[in-house]
Amino acid sequence: MTIQSGTGTGDETYSFPRQHARTQRFTSGAPRAFTVSPDGERVVFLRSSHGTDRANALWVLDLAGGQERVAADPVTLLGGSSERLSAAERARRERSREGGAGIVGYATDAAAEVAAFALSGRLFTAELRAGTTRELRVPGPVLDPRPAPDGRHIAYVAQGALRVVGVADTGDAADDRALATPESETVTYGLAEFIAAEEMSRYRGFWWSPDSDRLLVARADDADVRRWWIADPAHPDREPTRNAYPAAGTPNAEVRLFAYALDGTRTEINWNRSAYPYLARVHWSADGAPLILVQARDQLSELYLAVNPDDGSTRMVHADEDDQWLELFPGVPCWSPSGQLVRIADEGGARVLAVGERPLTGPQLHVRAVLDVGTSDVLVSASAGAGAEAPETGEVHVYRVNELGVQRVSTEPGVHSAVRSGDVTVLVSSTLDSPGARVRVERAGKQVAEIASHAERPLLSPRVTLTEAAGIPCAVLLPSSYAEGNGPLPVLLDPYGGPHGQRVMAAHNPYLTSQWFADQGFAVIVADGRGTPGVSPGREKSIRGDFTLTLDDQVTAVHALASRFPLDLSKVAMRGWSYGGYLSALAVLKRPDVFHAGIAGAPVTDWRLYDTHYTERYLGDPAASPDTYAKSSLVTDDGLSDAAGQHRPLLIVHGLADDNVVVAHALRLSSALLADGRPHEVLPLSGVTHMTPQEQIAENLLLLQVDFLKRSLGLA
């Protein structure tokens, strides 16, 4: 299926690179983080005041009258002073790729009447019905505060300790106390360790019981994790930052789980931690016993365990095994209201929803996440699977699933997600034709409200064609002014191209930067080859043991598209960040016959330097499989070899403060290239992490990349 959308526009007084940077990639001003109250009266969400305001406020939509109101304004609460973030809070935001400011997260009680949030390391609560906000003066800096389901206590983390404070009727803090205090500087209670937050999408470390009388609390000890140092060469007077980084093949943090009563008594939860060291998921609801998902280090097996918090014993509910690896999914595992296990599994070549031991979906649907579990159905996010009658390139829809069948909730082509409680659903929809996302509130399937977005409208609109090339999902973007007969265009591949990084989406905003590059005179191709999610487990897992296969699919895509689009194959370049940066460097080193220039942003160049959970999932243990790592890395003899001996221009860009893909990757690649006599350029970014939220840096990076591409490809 081929879809076309849009034409480009321009504004010389306010360039797209500057707009893209100032708006935090058009996320500022957009509503997000929705919570629906169980009584169906309120929708709680975050949103900043306009498209260049990074500071999110807490909002409430009252559905009875359809009115939006501010429940907590960070500017008012801080009295106009600047926000101050602790090192722990900055690390949490880096793990979740949070570039906003103000109130960036909140949690509510079960009735969604009380919200708690941290602001500048201080603890605040908001009465969502009354619209009042108070500060609770407690030890700080405060991290991840969460009210008990009954709203009478708030648990939070400060200085590595899990603390609980009572909330009196007056809103004042009462009886603040530490439930779990770290025994040493390497121990934290109630926080997700690096691997859980970076790779498992588990961003929290404690969970309230539905009765509000106790908590499950994760204890992480990184004493055995190797220490790395991240310095800022631009400020030699500052001490380097000391980080515990679990590189592939090295020790992880030790993670244990405890049940704590409010009086401080604790019971350790027991399972075979030596065989299943990863605490991947924790679920505790009124529908069953606490439920945990634990994974083996090699991620080939995992256990779903029901927990007895009284004595710490666990009972196996289900076990999964896979020859390649086991994926983790949002929203599962959990219990259905009838007490059955809800999970997503790869079975029979499909990614299916299973309730109890029975799959409720088949190969026609590729299930991505469980959004809500109701009494009569399960709400899921899914794409058309390999068994679907027709491909829906880049589309993601919301479905209701039960034993009677599958019903699509979202209707128009695009990328959709949802939050639901009872009969009220917040449907978030992005399409190719419109910028940003539309947020509709439906009750029993009928729209009752719409939540406004204050995000800026982009100065350009993608001229994008979604298609497939040799079975590979692709997006092709041409210059806004291009007309048939204008002749072939130099080609720029703009992929992520690796695990967990689908880029071909049926939505407007993901292609804005690609369109801007196209308007500089390129035909831009975004291709999702093997390893990227969204089609089938087999295609996603076919890269096990060999990341270089992802480059093969980029080559296949560009050659297959050459017969259908005006591509000048004598001028082909690739740009990318993170895995896409690795792929770009791999392209010019391995296939100089195809690629004539590359821009490698924050690339992983030696997979032995990347973290355990991610790297070992795909490449195994480096001690047991050294050849596998050598084949996929760039700084080995395998990585630097090429067939024709051609040297192609390569620009390496890396943030010196990156604690995820550390700058050692870029430096080792540069050293290897220099030793091999290969010309290249290195652009170090002082004070920049794996994200590039700084406005001037983000803007100028785009301009510098265009300059490099035109110089390297011999363009005017």
C-alpha cells in the first residue's frame, strides 16, 4: 500500500531548525500523561502553556462541563525561581529521555482525587477536585512520589531511602518516616537500577498494595558494578562524574524485593535470583496476589510468579522460553478482573494476547501493548500482523479484544494509543495529514470532549510516500519543490534501523527533520529492516548474533526503490543517532561501494562497551561469543575491513556527557580510523548527553550536517 501526504512550506524569518529546537521537537505544549478517574468525571494530564514553554503544568478536564483547569502551576509553586534538579533526578530524566521541565511526572490515588509530584526536589500534593495544591515539607531531594490507593499516605525516595509521609486532612505532612534505609552508599531502595530504567522500561522501584497497608520495594546494590568516569574536558576544574555502568559480560546490580508494612517490618520475597536475576515487571492489584516477572540473564527464559507478601514465598504461574530472546511489553503481566494471567507472547510465529492459557489473537494482529483490562475486554495497541489480508505500513491501532473477537477502536489511518478507565477512553491519534496528535475523550464510544494542544504548528509538512521495498517498510521524502522531470536526486538514508526503534510510522511529526533534509536537495529514505519492531517476531529476531544484517536491508531498500523514485545512486549518504549512528558508520566502512558519506551520531562502535541487558539479548555473552562481538563492532579488524579499500567521508558526533553510549565509543573509532589511515571528522559536544535538548546545539547540528553532506558528496 502506498500513501502520499503533504507539501512543504517555508518561513525565512524563523527557520525550521530553530523552531524544531525551541519547541523540543514540537513536544512542548502538547498534552500527555493522561489519567482517567474511575468515576468517569475527570481526566488528569500534563501540558505546558505554549509551544516553546518547556515547563509542564498539571491540568484537569472536568467532563461534566467540558472545562479545563490548572491543578498545579510550577511557576506559581516555585515563586518564579529556577528549577533545581538533583543528580539523581537528572539521571532519571536521562533514562526516560525526558526533555521537559516543570511537572514531568505525577501519580494519583485510586480515585484520582489526590495527585503527588516532585518539583525542584520538593514534594507537592494536589487536590484534584478542589483544585488546590500544597507542599509537604519533607527531607529531599524528593524522587518519584506516589500516593497510596486510599490517598492517606505518600511514599517517595530521598537520598536512596524509601520514605512514607501521612497526609492529614489539612494537607500538612504528618508522621514522615523512613521505611527502608540504605545500608551503604551503593544501595538504594525504591528506585529502578540503571538496567531496569534504560532497557526494561521499568522506571519505578516500589508498588503500593491495593489495601494501602504495605508496599513492595526493590533494593538495588551496585557494589559489584564496574565504575566508569565521565569528565567534562571543557571544564578541567570539575571533578569527573563517577557512574556504575554494567557493560556486556560484567556484573549487574544485585536486585532484591521486599514487602514492607507501614510500621517498617519487612519480608524478603524469594525466588531463584541466581537463575533469574532480572526483576523486569511488578504488578499489584485487587484482582490477585502480587505478580512479578523475572528473567534469566540470557533472556531465553522467564517466570511469572505470584507472591505471598506474608511469608515471601512465590508460586510459578507461567514460564516462557525462546530460542532467540524474550521481549518485554508495556502493560503486562497483570491479572484480569476474573483472576486470569494477562500476557503478550510470541507463539506460532505471531505476537499474541493471551488471557489465562488461551491466545485471544492470531497472526492477523501484531500486539504491542496492553492498555487496559476491563471486565468484558482487553484494550490493546497493535499493528497488522504478517497474516493480515493487506499491509498497513506504519500504522498502529487500538483494539478491543475478548473471547468473541477483535474490534478496532481507532478508525483513521495513523498511529493511535489510548488510556481507559471504565467507559471513558482518552484516544490519542496521529496521522500523516495533520501535525501533532489529536486527543479525544470518548464515553461508551462517543466523543464527549477534546483536549487542546498548544504545540506550535511546524513550518513545513512532510511530502512522504509510505511503501514497501523488497518487503521492507519504507518512507520516501522528496523536496517540497520537486517536480517530475527535474532529474535524479542525491540520496540520504535516515534510519534508526535497529531493535526497539521503528521509524516508518503513519504519522506527521516523525518525518519533519527528514523533510527538512529533503528540502536541502535530497531524496530521503527511512527504511525499517530486520530487527525493527512492528511486523512479526521472526523478522524482529532474525538479527540474533549479527547486527550487520541491519545494514544489508538498508542496501536492499535503496536499490529496490531506485526503479520507482528519482535516486542518484552515485551520491548516497546515511545519517543516524545511537543505533542509527552505528549503522551510518558501518555503512561507509562495510559498503563504500554503496555509501559515499556517513554521519554517525553517538554511535556504539564496540559492543563490549554497551550495557548488559541490551547487548547480551542480541549478541550473547562476550566471553562465550567473542567472534560475534567482533563481527558486529566497528573498531575490530572485521569492522574496519571493506571489499574495495575505498575511504568514504565520515563525521562522528558525540556528547561528552553521554552516560549511555559513552564518548569512548567515538574516541576508539577515531583512533582506529587514524591508525588505518582513514580521513574522518569528529565533532565533540561539550556538556551534551545522549539527548541533545540544548536549543542552540540542536539547531546548529542540523545545519552542520547539511554542510558536511554537501561537501562530501560534491554538491553545490
